[in-house]
Amino acid sequence: MNFGSKDIALSAVFAALYVVINVAQSLTVGNPTIYGPVQLRVADCLIALTILLGWPVIAGVTFGCFLSNAYYFLGVVDIAFGPIANLIAATIVLLLRKRRFMACVAGALPIGIIVGGYLSIFFDFPPPEALSAFPAVVAMVISISMSSLIAIAGIGYVLLLALSRPNVIEPLKSHGLKTLADSN
């Protein structure tokens, strides 16, 4: 794997995009939609783009998650394990990239399990009626998994399809953007 200056720049762009999307969502919809026990972190849609652009996206969404979690400081556990969840999710998406939709679905699960697993430390979460039969931590895992599915396998997959179109990607490639299709 060759990680050059263009890859570092692309990683920085994805880290910045991740933070900006979170801040914009927080300002327009409200903080609990990003950092609460029931959340839909729209910025996670960027994880699906790992299929197209590879390791720079993985580095970007991991560092972007670290910066976002540090900014909205819930605690050291969130700052450490949120980015780890994104790293694992994006790596799974990369490894399964030949089956794009399945990769996006599988990539949502580590976020749901890891983040949902530790959020019970920070929130006294009465599960919604539909999840009231489960203990709070299990309800959070289910809730975060469902929101990650929406972000990665829903929004992210649609974004991936739009950006994978030749009339979108070819002009970028002509200016030096490397895609995974180039390395196959």
C-alpha cells in the first residue's frame, strides 16, 4: 500500500467533511441526534465511500470521528472507542467492497455494537416502547445499529452509487484521484 501526499490530503478532506457534517447536523437538528442514546449520525454515510476511495476514507472517517467526539466530549471512552468503531466499520466495508450493499450493511454493525455497547455508561436510557423488552444496553445496541444502517447502507450507499457514475468519477480521475477500480 502506497500512501502518498494526495492520499493524506484526501484523508484530511474526509476528516473535515465528517466534522462539518456533524456540526451542521448538530446546529440544525440538535445535539441528541448525533451524541445521544438514539442517534442518526449522518456523517457516517461517508464510510460507504471506502468502497470507491479506500484507505484515505478509512483514515479520514476515523480521525474525523475522533475530532467530533473530542469536541462534543462525552468522555474518554467515547473519544477512544467511537473512532475505533469507525475504523473497524470502514475496514469491513473495504474488505467486502466487491459486494457493495452487503459491505455497507456489514459496516454498520460494528458501530452499533461498539457505540451502542458503551453509551449506557453516559445515558440513563429508558428504551422506547418497541425495545422495552430488552435491557437498556441491548436496546442501545439495536438503536445505534439501526441508525448506522440508515446512515451507511441507506444514505451512504446512495451517495456511493451517485459518485461512482462515470460522468462524476472520470473527471476526478483525470485530475489524479485514485480509485480502487484503478488498483484492481
